[in-house]
Amino acid sequence: SKCPLMVKVLDAVLISQKI
């Protein structure tokens, strides 16, 4: 199972880099 925390962090990083 993947950790939801990690997924959230990765999502935040991706969104931040998208800007």
C-alpha cells in the first residue's frame, strides 16, 4: 500500500513545479 502522505507531498511538489 502506498502512503497517502507521500502521495500528497508529491502532488504538492508537482503542482508547485507546474506553476
